[in-house]
Amino acid sequence: MFRRRALLALALGGITLGTASTAAQAQAGGYPAKPIRIVVPYPAGGGTDIVARALGEKLSKRLGQPIIVDNKGGASGIIGTDAVAKAAPDGYTLLVTLTQSVLTNQFLYAKLPYDPRKDLTLINVLADAQLVLVTTPALPVRNARELGEYGRSHRGKVGYASWGVGSYAHLAGAYFSRQMQADMVHVPYKGEAPMLQDLMGGQVQFGVASLLTAKPYIQNGKLKALAVTGDSRNAGLPEVPTFAESGLPDNAFKTMGWIGLLAPMGTPPAVVAKLDEEVRAVLQQPDMQTRLTSLGLRPLGTTPKESQALYARDWPVLKQLVADSGARLD
């Protein structure tokens, strides 16, 4: 899975495993010898936090040490991510985070206190999540192509919603508008819940939303689903085609957000290997898979090499999406 040219990761300066001395590797033989802290750079209660706590509970049993989940929210994930980037590279401070804080933010912000490609090493992509293109049911369109045509015929009068400037919902909407030459208007919200409420109310015409949040409204007819991101249909909405099936095979619509496990760069390879092995074992457990799918996630459990190849694949896509959207944050 995702075995895509490791050389590309190197060429991009992508996240790679840090080197360590032979002595450090030898010390890893007794790892872990004390509690491990997993930093989540978002508030408690969100999807990333739920995944981190479920993972931590199972890892603790396998590793024989307590695992403490530490929520350090704020600044679009920057505060918590920076804390891990500057932590000792000994395997006792880890990061569970979204694509946003370790990939997209470097293109949105003029300056970050950390460089995710130099200061962090990606151990495992735990899961990814498809998103769904939804419209208000009153809009007279049946698929993504028709939505684009409707936008062109109502140039400047069609609004697309997002849960914030620089979010994938914003970037995808801006890209869709540009590709369709429709001059659609971005309407950002402070979160997905108010975004969907205005979509259902007809204040905006379409948006890209998480499957977990949008699915109940799709099923009760309050929202209309037109397409899903990624390379394949979603098992929970099998009747909804992918963007590619809808005639939009662009990489911008194949990219999906993911939740990853990272450590400070320079963490001994033996420790990284141990964590990867144990995490993949946890993710293969049926109850963990059920927990993730109930959150609208697809369990992955990629190796470090596969994870880094995935990062390298998404890096130029998101960089271009941000550049084309003109989104900038301070």
C-alpha cells in the first residue's frame, strides 16, 4: 500500500527516519522503560483525540507502560506539534495528528516554529478519511459535473462552504470553482456543524464534508451527495461515485486527510521499528477497526516507508492547492 518511489520522498526532503548511533539503538532494547506521552494538538473530544486515546489504551497493554494523552490544542495544531518537534528524540513523546499540522500548515503560514520534514519522523499513518461533496437538495444538479455547469451559468452567485480558511474543504472548493470556471464564492465557518446547518438551510449551495458528520443528513434527505474523494467508493455510501468516476480524475480529489503517528526526528530506528510493529498489531484488532470505521475512518497502519511515500505523494498536491487558492494565515 502506497509503495510510491521512496526516492521522491528524499527529493522532496520529505519526512524520513532519523539516524541514531549504535549506542542509542542498543539502548532501545529496553524500550519503553517509563510512561509514554502522546500529544494531540487539538482539543479533547474530537476524532483525533478519540483515535489517540483508543490507540494509547491498547498500546499501553502491549508495551507494559502507561500512555498519557496530552491535549495541546490551539493555532491549527501548531502549538502541540511544535512541542513534540522540540522534545527529546527518545520515543517517550509522540504525536498523533492530522494532515493539517504536519503537511498543509507549512504552505498556509509564512513561518512555522518547526519544519515538519526536518523536525519530525512519520512512523505510521493510522487511518485516512474520505470526504463527500454535498449540496442542498433544492439545487437542480445530479452529479459533480452538473454542479460545475450550474456554477458557470450562475457565475459569482454560487457559494461553497468550508470549516475554515485553508481547510481541505476550502482548498477543494476553490480548485473545483477554478476548474469549472465558475467564480464560486467561498463562505468559511467556524467548524463543520454550523457549515452543514447553513447548507441544509440553503444559505450556501455546496461544500465538502466528512462522511461521519454528513451521512445522517444524506440518508434523511436533508443533503444530497454527489461524489466522494479518494480512489474508490465508500462502503457506507456505495451509491455515491468518486470524483474520478464523475469525470474529475484530478489528484486534488484523490487526496484524503489522514491521522498519523509521529516522533521527533532523531528517534532511534529501533524505537521507531518497535512502535510501528506494535501500532500495526493494534490496528489489526477487530474492535479497533470497528472503532475507527465508526468514526468514518479507514484503518491503514502503514509502515514508516509506506507512510513517508504517502507524505511525499500528498506534499506537492497540497502545496499547489494552497498556492492556487491564495489562502494565507498568520
